[in-house]
Amino acid sequence: MWAEPRPPINPQAFLAGIGAGRTRTELRRRQIVFSQGDPADTVFYLAKGKIELKVLSLRGKEAILAILGAGDFFGEGCLLDQPLRVATAAAVTECTVMRIEKSAMVAVLRDEPDYAALFLSHLLSRNIRLEEDFVDHLFNSSEKRLARLVLLLAGLGEDEKPEAVIAKISQESLAEMIGTTRSRDSFFMNKFRKLGFVAYNRDTLVRRDRAPRASER
């Protein structure tokens, strides 16, 4: 007898549950997911929180590549037989991370079109973001670069909350990401506060009702 075809999986259910080749980990702030130079044999999915990707040069200089948010994959270089991690991934906030072994990831990409489409959408979005970052560094002032970064970190437009909270990211990290100094970063953030775009308490709040439109940045 022919076996009935198995119904397709729900991608979000797959990423939310543990199973063969999948484990879920709760991370505390500043906990390392993997380090530069570690063997690359798994893909990770960030279910909650923010993850920082950073690299260290042979001369000891550190640079932040990206801050990832919920819904992002990372560590996918192993799918192209990348033998070692080229960056360090560390938790900026408390995080929930799904660890997917390479064999399990390859199988679900091969067998599940909906999941493959979700992953492809992530890759394309990441590529667009990298292109935008490159153009931003080429043509915009450090003040505009910081404004764009703050809006991206706040996830402006992703939900209907009246204010968006930025995780506790140091001003040194923000300065590194836009290619300026900590003092200039502090000057611009104080300017944004005086204009009413951001507010401070325990966290940094981006005022959605006051944030400039894309055409104004």
C-alpha cells in the first residue's frame, strides 16, 4: 500500500519546538553562542532577544558586524561548508535561541518548500540590509548613520507599541557600528533626546510619534 503523503510542516512551529537535531537554549546577557574560530556545524535561529556579531582582527581590533533581532537566522555559513566560524555571536540581551544541526537544516530545506521560502526571505533581507549599510557608510553623515541605526535597533514599524525600546547597547558599540567616536555618538544621542526623538530611563526609548520619516533622515 502507498503511504499517505506527510502534510507540510509549519515553519514557525518547527522553529519553536525541539526535536531531532533541534534544541532550544536560553541565554543570559553577554553569553557567547559561538566564538570566532569555532567549528561551524550548526545554524541558529533567534526566537527572542538580540544577538551581536563581531570579529577580531589579527592585530586585536574588534568590529561589530551586526545586531540581530528576533526572527533572524545566523551561523548559516556552515551550509556552504564553511569549516570555522568567521565571527563571534554573543547575547546583547536575554535571548531564546534554537540550535539546528546542519543535517537537520539541510533536510528541512530540501523537503519543506514553506520553510525554504522563509529561509530564503531571511537571506534576501540580510543581503538588502548589508547593501543599505554599505550605502549608508558611503554617503551619509555620522549623525544620519546613528539615526538610522537607532531606528533599526528599535524595530520601528514592526509592531503597534507606542514606543520602541532599544536594548542596553553601549555607546562604544554604537560608535563602532557607525564609524565614529564615543564622544560624537554621545553628542548626537543627546541631540536626539532634546528633539524628543528618544528618552531615557532604564532603557532607551524611541518615540514612535516623534521619530522622523525615512525621507527626513
